[in-house]
Amino acid sequence: MIIDAHTHVYPDKIALKVVESARAHLGETVSFIGDFTVADLKKVMKCSGIDAAITFCVAEKPKIVRSANDFIIDVTDNKTIFGFGTIHPDMEEPLAEVQRLKENGLKGIKFHSLFQLTGAADKKLLPIYEEMEKLDMIAYFHVGRDPGDPSSPSLTTPQSISFVRDRFPHLKIVAAHLGGFLELEDAAQWVHGKDIYIDTCWSPNVQALSPREVTRIIKRHGVDKVLFASDYPSTTNIAAQIAWLQDLLLTPEEQALIFGENALKLLAV
């Protein structure tokens, strides 16, 4: 079984605008293989041999959080599509929204500092993490720099993820992009080896890194806390990414963990 732990979707009526906005921001640095619609995600999954996906619909502004979450609740079946909600710290009654997500079967929330402009260590998020910890929900973070502007400092750094881990020891945490996009040295210090999941997303794809480096990261961190992830649709051929990862010097048992078993354990299904 293969589970893609990191994908993005939006309602059909705005998906094209999201593609245009993302391309304007990212320029030629990132390729797009899809259009952010659920139908296209399912088509790419089928073509790539993916059985299930975790997917996000991130709200950039407080006023659209509830509608974004209504959409993700509607498309979630917790069999092939595991939708994660979105929260903005400046919205009214964010804790009530966290509770609503849980009541509607969502297993986690995506925090995306590139769009929400709030870093993981921001004090406004701490009550949200506390509520999620009580409800046994997963906090999934974009960690590291912006592929469209890599010279700018990150808002969510590997160190800030370590802060959240220490402050909320029972919160389930995923640090995307191998623990820190373009910040792997910091990830080695603050994330790798800790009780934090990481995923294999990279820009434009994981093949941009060396097989030796990726294998070393996986081994150092712990193969039981690594999730296969593509970052659909802002990526390149997903089947090629799967084949590349399958060629790493890992045992069949380790491959099975990365491609599906770890995600199933994290999702508690």
C-alpha cells in the first residue's frame, strides 16, 4: 500500500485561481502536474499507484477558514482521502473550529507559514496546539524556506518545531520537507532523531537530493517516522519519485514503513 502524506486541493471554483497565484509566486522554480482539484488528485493517484492521500486546503485569511474546512470535510472519506483542516490564529473562536474538525472526523490540521505568515512558535498558536493535543490530532507543518524566495528567512524553522515538540510532548507532529526545506543542517540538530514525523517532500522533487543524503537522513531520523509525500500538485512525476525512493538502500520492511505503514499508524486506521 502507498499513501501520499502531503497533497493540496481546493474547491473546483477557485482551483484555477490558486494555480495561477502559485505559478506567479513560484515562477520557474516549481513544476505543476495538476490543477488542485480533487478529481485531478484522484487521477494522479491512480496513475502513480497511490492508494490513499492526506490532503490540505490551507486558508490564508481568517474569514475563509470555515468554508475551506467545510470543503475538506466534504471530500474526506478517511479511506482514500484523509483531509486535514486549516486554522488561522486570528480567526474568531479557533478552538471551537478545532473541535468542529475533530467532530467531523478530520485527523489533523495543516499549518503553512508561507501563506498564513505565522511561524510554528508564535504564541497565538499555543492554545490551538494544546486543544489539538487533548483531542489527539496531528499538527502538520511546512518547515523551512520558501521555494519561490529561498533567500528569505523561514517563519517555521526546525528549531521552532523542536520548541513545539518540547512544549507539547503528546502532540503528534509532522515536519514536512525532511524536517526543513533548504535547512537540513538545522533539521539534523533540531528535528532528526526526535519524536517527530518527517516527510519526503522536496522541491521540485526528492531526486534533487542525493540518494546517499536521503538515506542518511532516513536512517538518522528513524525509518519508523518517515512518510512518503509528493506535495501534489507542485511537483514532478510522482511515479518517478516512488521508483527513486524504492531504489534507496533500504530493506523491504523499511520501504513498507515509509510508503504506507507509518502513515496508517499516525492516522490510527
